[in-house]
Amino acid sequence: MLFFKLFIESFIFAYDALMQNRTRTFLSLLGITIGIFTIISVFAAVDTFRGNLQTSVDKLGSKTIYIQKWPWGGGSDYPWWKYMQRPVPTYRDYAALKAKNTSFTGLSFDIWLNNRTIKYLSNSIEGVDITASTGYNKTQNFEISAGRYFTENEVNSGNGVCIIGADLAEGLFVNLNAIGKNIKVMGRNVKVVGVFAKEGEDLLGITSDKLVLIPLNFAKNIVDIQSDRYDPQITVRGNENAAIEEVESELRGVLRSVKRLSPATEDNFALNKTTIISAQLDQLFGIVDIAGWIIGGFSILVGGFGIANIMFVSVKERTNIIGIQKSLGAKNYFILLQFLFEAIALCLIGGLLGLAVVYLLTTVATYIFDFKIVLDMANVIRGLSISVIIGVVSGFWPAFSASRLDPVEAIRSK
């Protein structure tokens, strides 16, 4: 009850201070408001972008490993000259992996034929990405809105069939059903047997909306599937019950055996997985978080000095009231908590104003600009917690000074 009474009285004192000294209070709260707004808006934006990017990364598969020539990564210390000497994954490697008795649930050999032109009658679309694969359905997550996936016979025989993206179907076949139509792909007639469900482009640019998928055995008749220019890769999906580290370890052992590498020889292949991207994203957004703390911290520091200043002024103005309270038996801790709660209440008002501005901007971005920014409860709690901490730090010394006043001298101060 004492705590509740102190809180109510402190809130009333804070409200009176706001009403009686509006300009002074507004300027004092401005720093807290701007600081909370800066920090929480940065965290909200970072969480939103991190979530969207993580969704894009998850499309690659948390249990999927990509055997490639180049490891994912970069930076100034990236030894590209060493990786440049590596051979690309070969179809022979894929066949050897397929022949092994492993726990992999999905395996495919893929090549990429980028920036191609496809045609249907007089309609044509340029800049199309073509993927040739032996088992795209076993290693990738996708949906087909019309038609079907390739049959086993079509994959093995290398029939001229394809599955196209939703944007390509809309561009080539205006008001027509794409299934069963023949289109020109790299100068060859290819029958459309399926259309990917529309996905939209994510932040990593991963989408099937502008993709043409063909069987690898069909692509063998057109291009050299072992050419470095087509970025050949082997895609492996591990068992859902197995940890990605176990899949990676087993895959490395099988590959080294297939390639006949001695124990002292370094791997001449890269095993890329989504955790590499996730770790890089965490590192990047960690730097952004620190930048947000630094930028917002300066505003909060200025705001904290402003709160401390207004609390010293408040103590000065109510010195005689403090003397009367102490002469009537008020303990030092009662006076201290009274002014400390007032400082916390002032900081909470500034924090709530900052959160209100962030919420307003997120609403505008979501409903007007169609860009969804999430202000989750964790950031709200973080903002309020920072406000309370600043209130305690900036209000303690004025409150302590008030609690140590001599009651006689305080009453005579006026």
C-alpha cells in the first residue's frame, strides 16, 4: 500500500510539474522521447529485416547442403585465388553419391542457365533464369499452381518438358492456359507441364516466378553441363531427424572418398548451408544494433541530464514542503522514493511518447506504403525498461539530496 501510495503521489507531482512548467518539461522529455524513438525504431527495423531475410534463407532449406566450388562468404580476407583452382562438382560425383547407401533424403545435380530468352508464338520474354536438375522436387520447397511435376520417365529420358514461373505464364500466355503449350527454350521446343505458384520476390531475390525448370538430361543435349559458366552444384537434403552437422560430416566423408583425397589433403569442394548466411546476418545486424544504441544513447544521455535538471529544480521549489513532511515524521526513504518515482514517471512519459511515434510510423509504413514493420512486445518492454533505468539514474541524486535536507532549514528556505 505504501508503494502504491508513493507511486500515485509521485505521478500527481509529475503531472503538476508538467502542467505548471510545460515548456521546461517538454524540453526535458524531448531527449528521452528522441532516444527511445531512435533505439526502438532501429530495433524494430532490424527485427523486421532480419525476419524477412531469415524467411528468404529458410527457403534454401535448414537441412539442405549445397556442394559447390566456391564457399559462401566474402570480405577482404576471402582467399578467392585458392578456391579458383578448385574443380566444379561433376555429374560423376553426383552419381557416386547416389550409389552410396547414405541417409540423405534428397539428392540432385543442378546447373543454371541465366539471362535467356523464351518464346511462345510472337510473345517473348528476356532475362529468364533456367534451371536444369535431376531432382529439384527432392531438394527444394515449392508449390505448383497448375499442371504437375515431371514424371520419372521424363527425367530419365530427357524429354523436352518444363515447369515455368507464374510471371512467365502470365507474360507468354495472356488469358490462356499454359499447360500443354510448346515454348522455345534455347532454340528447342519444350512442352509446359506445370506452373509454379506465385511467390513474389523476397529480399534475397529468391523466387520461382521467373524460373524455367527443365530435366538435366534434356539440357545435356544443348549445353555442356560440366562447364564452369553454368555453376554446376550438387544439392543434398539430409534426414529431418538428423542434425545438419551430422549430415555435413557424413557428406564430407563420402565426398572425400569419392574424390580419393588423402587425409592430409584439403577439401577441394565447399559444403554451403544456410547457417553460414544466418551467422553473417547476425553479425551484420549486431553492428546495426550497436549503431542504434550509440545514436540513441546520446539522445538518452542528454535527456537524462534534462530529467536530472528538472528534478533539482523541483526539489528547490518544494524544499519547504519537504521540511514540513519531515517535521511531521516522514522518513528519509519516503522523501527519496517520492522524488525518485517522479523522475521515473517523467521518463516513462517520454518513453511512451517515443513508442507512440514508432507505432505511428510503423502503421503508416504498413498501411500506406505497404511495407510491414513489426513493433513486437519485446521492443516495447525494452523501451519502457530503458525509460525506467534512465529515470532511476537521473533522478537518484536529486532525490537523495532532497532526503538529506534538514527539516528546520528546509522550512525556513522560503
